[in-house]
Amino acid sequence: MLPGVTSRVFHYTGAVAAVIIATLATSFLENLLGPSGSALFFPAVVIPAIYGGYGPALVATVLSTISLAYFFMVPRYSPRLGLGADDALRLAVLLAVACATAWLSAARRRAEHAERASLLLVAERTRELALREDRLRVSRDLHDGVLQALTGIRLGLQDMASDCVGQPVHDRLLVTERTLSIEQRELRRLIDSLRPGAACARPDEPLLAALTDMAARLAVEWKTPVTVRVTPPDLAVRDSLEGAIRLMLHEAIVNALKHAHPSRVAVTVDTDQGELRMSVVDDGRGFPFHGRLEHDALEERGLGPATLRDRVKSLNGRMSIESEVGGSRVDLAVPLAGA
């Protein structure tokens, strides 16, 4: 039985039980109550009205009137009940009490619900404000600390390159300086994303441009070609998802370059049935296992990059790995809507 149906049955049953208890108590105390014989039926009406609402209150009112007319009003135990003007008045009074009590109880519950909703809203707004303050603090620290330090290092490398006599060393210093420049640009993007409202103010940009810049930087750093293909080329996702994609692909590419020692790495990104699908393929020495393992098997055996698995899982996605002697393939898939 559904919870709502169970609750209604309980309240109606409680209304009937309250009238029965009032009837038995009135019968037992009839001589003591005297003219106030209907006094015990008021709680039998009020209590269902408070906890059950209008329906149980109406049931308790009708049953109380019938019980009073049949068991306690003259002529007693009459199959025709003998309802008269006093019974009608009693019914009207009990009904008025039941409706007023049910209305007040419903108003109290609405007020309590509104108060709880207000408290939850205040708590959520407080949490959001605290998060905004933390993001602003981190963005300021990164801008005034790490970013400025990288600028100083770049200027020092430029001076060293200009004073260097040997061409090979000069070229290596300039390559390092350009790599730092790319890292600065990535750090600025991160700082911008931490500022409240920055992601909403900036329109979605094609994913291909961001991934191409990342691949170019990694190719310079590791001296290994890294190609990127995005289908369609103008594919754009919201900024928060783009950041997650870049982090996942960055980790997958670096893992391949670091552990497999390939001669090339290829990245492909496309969409299919509401999913963003990404593949990182290399021709290196592969993973310690051979064959293809899906996400659940990778988790169960503890294989593959653990951080990458966690990133994909946090986006409600999945990862699979295919590894052979001549290379490996890491497939990632995340939902476009829910990620």
C-alpha cells in the first residue's frame, strides 16, 4: 500500500476509534457527567481534526452525533435514531468545532512547512556565500601569488636566453618560456572560472580550440606529437563541463606519454545519443593487462588511472581501456545533460 494511502487509512481508523472510546467512556461516566454527556465527544472530534484534517473530522462528527442519538438520547437504542432539532444543533456545533480545528491545524502545518523551507533556503544561501568567498580568495591567491611568480620566471628565462651564446641552449630556454606562457594562460582560465558569474558571462566556446592548445603544450613538453580531432569541429559545451573534459584528457594523455613512451598520441571527441565520447589512443607499450576492460571491471580489479576513474564517475560517466602489445586505447563517455 502506498504511504499516502496508509496514512489516510490510519487517520480515518483513528477517527472511528476516538468515537468508540468516547462512547465507552460516556457510558461508564454517564451518571457522573449528567447533562454534560456529550463533553467527551468533543475530544473525539478535535483530535482527528488536528492530525487528520477535514475528512477524519467529518467522519468523527457524524459518528459522534449518531452515537449520542442512539445510546444516550431518549428514546434510546431506537433503530430510527429519533434525530431532532437538538441533535441537528449538536451536529452543527460539532461540525463547526471540527472544521475550525482542521483549518487551524492545516494553517499551522503550512506555517511550519514555510518555516522549514525558509530555514533551508537561508542555509543554502549561506553555503553559497561561503563558497563564493572561498572561490574569490583562491582566485586572488592564485593571481597575486602563483601567476605573478610565473611571470617573473618567464622574464628571467627571456633574459637568460638573450645572454646565452649557444644556439641549442637558447632554443631550449625559449621553448621552456613558451611552455610557461601556455601554463599561465591555462591558469588565467582557471582563475576566471573561479570568479562568481564569470562562467555565465562568457559564452560557450568551441571545444576544439581549448583541446588543441592543450595538445600543443603537451607535445612541446614531451617532444611527442599529440593530435586532436573533434566532431563536429564547432562542438561547444558549457564552461564547467569543458573544464572537466580538459582535466580528464590531460590526465589520460600525460599517463600515456609518461608510462607507455609512445611515438604519437591521438585524441578524438564526438557525440552520440546525448553522450560526449572521448578516446585517447597511443602506440606505446600498453597497460599491464591485455584485452578490453569496462568501467566496473576496472574498478573491481583496481586497474587503470584511479583519479581518471573517479573524475568520470563524478560526472555519471564510464571509462573503458583496451590494451595490447602495440598500444592502448582509453575510452571515456559522459552525459552531456547530467554531467
